[in-house]
Amino acid sequence: MVKYIQSIICAAGLMLSTTVFGQAVIKIDTGRALANSYLGNGVQWDPYEVKSLSDADWEKAYRRLDFMKLGFARVVINASLYCKTAPLGQAPVYDFNSPTAQVLYKILDYCQSRHVTVILGEWGDPSGKGETVDRTRKQLRFDGIQEYDPRWTFIIGDFLTYLINEKKYTCIKYYNLGNEPNGDWMYTESFATWKTSIINLDNELKARNLRGKVKIVGPDASWANQWIKQIIADKKLVNIIDAYEVHWYAMAKEINSESFEKELAYYRDYINTNDPNGKSKPFFLGEGGMLEGKSKTLDQQKMIGTFQYGVWMADYAVQSMQAGQAGVIAWSLDDAMHVAARTGNTGSLNDYEWKEWGLWDSFGEEKGKPELEKLRPWYYTWSLLSKYVPAGSKILKVDSTGIVGLRSAAVTFNDNGQTGYTFIIVNATDSHKEVNLQLPAGSKLTLHQFSYFENDMSRTPDGFPVEKRTIKNVSNSKILKIGLESKGVVVLTTMK
């Protein structure tokens, strides 16, 4: 038995093993990448609906995003942000310098300056302020434009031309036409009408010579992963979609049972097998978060201020990576972005119920709750997963620990010409666990360890994570023992 375990260790480039009598050995295969060019663990960052941030709040947001080295962002707008009207048979009327457009440009300016990959998109076909009411769809229509109307993709084409050719935003790499088109809470009538809108967009971008600069993502469906199969079954649509992405708000039982990972792995394999170009197409989560703790009446996550939410989101990302996905967009950056409902007309920010899902709330002080402006606990884990799983990383295959609730991911990347590594270990159990880390053959690494446990979580006064310890010059000839208290996360990285 001992010789058998030793042979496994020698054969693997990298190993983790628990200390439970040497019974559990986890092989991390340095020669097998589940994702070859990871997009990142990013955030949803949309223009603020009610008002823009103060200069001080913008600077605070930039500092926090700089710490996490944001590499991936989804930015979604409404057409009314830049288009006043688009009557049938007449030229559209634009306002590319509207107040909301100026907020969008601040977001894109940041992303451009920091080399952040942006998925730009629109929520759905243009909604107006009561000009046309479609009672059957329960939505307001701007100049009568439905999602399959070529006028919609025409004005999108005009705006993208302005953003890319005039504003020079090369950070816009992907376009997301319509949010959650499968849902009756959104704008799309059917898969067939959504398909028409995607074909319209493809034609529009080609006509403007933008198709080589902007890739089209889809289906953006929520709890309807089968739309991936419908895309692949369509001979025209399968050649238009450049990257597959879906939304998933997970229940704790889906994370705990790993059914979340298994479902995503199934679709990654389905894409690889059935799309003729599937192996080269990224598959990622365009919105990610936990459903556990969501309010039954409002779009608010009541557990975002808890320590547990940080464990869940790390576990969520680890399972996504192990399923072979190329990234996760966490919903969301800041509570100040979106409104769930309006309850008054006093002119105060307290006239609204806000969509509370963020890493912080920039309007906390204005709401009379300054404590909301502090970083929430899940910023600790999500900022590390953003910073130390950089764009372009390879996600390595990790075998199951054999211990329910103990999961891990391994990442390798180019770090200034050197091979870098990040290891993420999640203990979702209620008891202490230990793992042994054996480094790659021939290596001598310095590892920086961050620990996220309720009673062991070092932070600066501003709330930024602080490493627990630096482990210098660890060679593959030594076994590094890592202890994990119950319910927590350890991140080890070679990156300084």
C-alpha cells in the first residue's frame, strides 16, 4: 500500500494529500489543463441607476478594484442610455454624452487603463417611459422595438462603432445581447426570436467591420442550460456564438453535493463534443452567486454580510474551475448600482429598496448606514480569487479528495517569465482538516498563504486581506502540511 501511494506521488507533477492515515491522495495533473486561458473571477459593474458616485466614492472603488487586480467584468446597459428615439423609417436620435453615458465611460476608462476584459451588453430590447405598452409581454417598448427588430441591433452597431472606433475602447472583447432571454421576467418571446436578434447582431457587426473585434456570447440563460444544446443544434447559430455563458444562482445543497460542478462539467464536455469548434470556445458564468439567503419578496441577498457567503463563493469558483469553465462574473460589485423597488418620493436614497448583492455599498453613508460602505467578508475570498487567478491562467485537473466538503483547485500562470502557481483549498465541513502539499518536481517555491476562517482572517484597517505567513524556498522533496479550521478557505500563491 505504501509503495502504491509513493508511486502515485512520483508519477504526479503535483500532489495534495490529507493526513488521514495517508488514505486520501489528491493528484493535480500539471500536464492536463481544464481551461487553457482563464478569463478571470470578475464582477458585474454597471452604470449607477439613480445617481453617479462622488469623486471620493469613485476613488474608493478604484482602490478596491486595484487591490483585487480586476481582470474580467460584465457591464450591461439600456439602449435609452445613448438613444433618445429610433422611429420606424427615420434616423435614430442619439445622446452619446448623456449623464448615464458619462458614468459608463468612467467604468470603461478604468477597464481600459487596467487591461480588464469587458463583456458589454444590453438588458433587453429598448424599454421607454410608457410610449408603448405591450400588455401581453408586460414590458414597455421604446418606439415599438422588440428584440427581433433590426432597429435595435442597428443602434447598437452605431454605439459600438462610437465606443470602439472613436473612444478607442479595446477592452470591449465580448457582446451580450439580452439578459436571461429564457425568463418570462425578461424581454425575449422565445428561443426563435432570440435567435433572430443574434443573427441581426452578427450581420450588423460584420457590416461595420467590428466582428473581428467583438465576440458574441450566449445564451445568457438562467436555470436553462439546455439553451446551449439548442444553439449547438442550430447550424447557423452555432457558428455565430463565440463563447458560451449562462447564469446560475446556486443553493447550498447544490454546492455541498457538488451537483453544481457536475452539471457545468457535463455542459463543458457537451460543447467540446458537439460544437465543431467547441474546444476553442470559452464557457463561463455570466452571473454567479448564491440563491441561499435571497429575500423571497425583493432581489436582495440577505447573507452577503456573513462570513459563510465568502466560503460559499470560494467553493462556487473552485467547482466552476474544476468543471473546466473559463471564468465567473460575480453578481455584483456595489449595492449602489441597481434598484429593486421604489417606495417613496422624498428625493432621498431611502425612497428605494436596493438590490443588495455587492461587495460593498457606496451609498451607505447617504442612507444613514455608513457601515455598509465597508468591505463585506466575501470581498476577502473573491479579491484573492481575482488577483491570484490572473487572466491567461491554466486551470489544472484535480482529483477528488475523497472527503465530502473538502475541495481544491490548482492554477498555473506566467509570472514575469517564471512559472507561478496558486492553490485554493476549501473546507466546507464542520471539522478541522489537514492536507499535505507536495510541490512540482524540481521546484523551489516561496508561497504566500492567506487564511479565511472566522477566527483567523488577517485584514488591514481598510479591510484588505493580509497574508498569514510566507513559506520560503519549499522544495518538492518536502511535504507542506496545511491545516484548515472548519468552514474556511486557504489560498497559497507564488505571486508576490
